[in-house]
Amino acid sequence: MGVNCFLIVGAVGLLGYLPYGSGKKVVEDMANQLMDQATNRVQDHVDISLQAREQAITVNNHAV
């Protein structure tokens, strides 16, 4: 009985751990994708702001 109980507990533990590990990987991948998207959006916003500033300086220099 002890061996059977050990095998059942081991099998249940293994079957419970496998989806957990897989789910953890999926969550980590999604988190990385979200961070990459946020980084790209911030970078785009900064680039647009800097371009607008450069254009304003150029216009002001031509006006003078």
C-alpha cells in the first residue's frame, strides 16, 4: 500500500507541476511582450517629441 500511495502522490504531483511550469512560461512570455510594447511606445513618443522640437528650432532659425 505504501508504494502505491507514493506512486499516486508522485504522479499527481508531476501532473500538477507540468501545467504550472508551462503556464509560468506563458505568463513570463506575455509579460516580456507587454514590456517590449510599452518600451516601443515610449521610444516612439520620445522620438516624435524630439522631432517636433528640432522642427520648431529650424523654423525659428529660418525666421530670424
